[in-house]
Amino acid sequence: MLLTLRQLKVFEYVARHESYTRAAESLHLTQPAVSMQVRQLEEAVGLPLFEKLGKQIYLTVVGRELFHYSQVIHQQLREAEEVLESLKLNALIEFDRRLQLGERIVVQLELGRSVFPGWLSCDGAVNDQTREGLGWCPSEAGNGAQGRAGAIAGGCACPSPSAVSGR
């Protein structure tokens, strides 16, 4: 049994409107196209989905069951679309955040390497020799010129690279 989403959608509209003509108008299809979709669905199911009494059509027991499952299927598809859109949006936001962060780091490292060649190690950290030569102290880095002056004057609390390495 092969049922298509299109057939189920057309079937749902016919069942809701209880009319092939009104379903066709709502779907912007011709009435024969709607009838053909429902006929193909009935052939796939192997049982009639509607019964006709005069000019009115009614769902059969099989039609009511299929209508229920059709609604469930379409609801699950809508929920899946919402989840996927949300994931896509979250992925784009995260990608954009990482891209912006990554671009800033790369630009800063490249600028540092071009303006101060030899001052930065391969990983972007300040070389120990550069730190000693400038009198730069990581613990005083946020204190502006006075912190730097204090480090140059010998007031830095950080161990020197040579003291750490034992040389």
C-alpha cells in the first residue's frame, strides 16, 4: 500500500469540507484533480473512504480512521519542521558567534605578529624574552602605565622565566 502525503492532504480537505468542489477551491485545484487523488488513495487502501447519500458525502469507518491518522501525520510533520527550523536557527547563531570570535582572535594574532614580529610565540602568547625585555608582568597587565612602570622597576610579583626554568 503506497500512500502519498499529497493524497492524504487532499483527502483531509475533502473530509473537512465534506465536498470535493469546496476542497478543490481551498487547495486551488480542479475538482477532477481532487477526485483523482481521492480515487488513487482509495485504490491504495483497497476500501472506500467516502459514501455518497444524495449530494452529501460522508466518511466511512475506514475514512474516519484514515482521517485521524492523516491529521496525526500532518501534525508530526509540522512539529518536525518547527524543530528543524529551530535547530537550523540555533546552529546559524552558534556558527555566527564562533565565526565572529574566531575572526577576532585571528585578526589580533596576525596583527600582533605583523606589527611585533618575534614578540609572540606560535600559539600567540607573549615570548618570555619579550616579557623580560618590556618589563611586562601578567599580574600587573590591567594596571596601565603605573603597573608596567612598577614591573620595569623590579616590582613584578611574577617569577621571571629564567627563575621558573631554573637557568
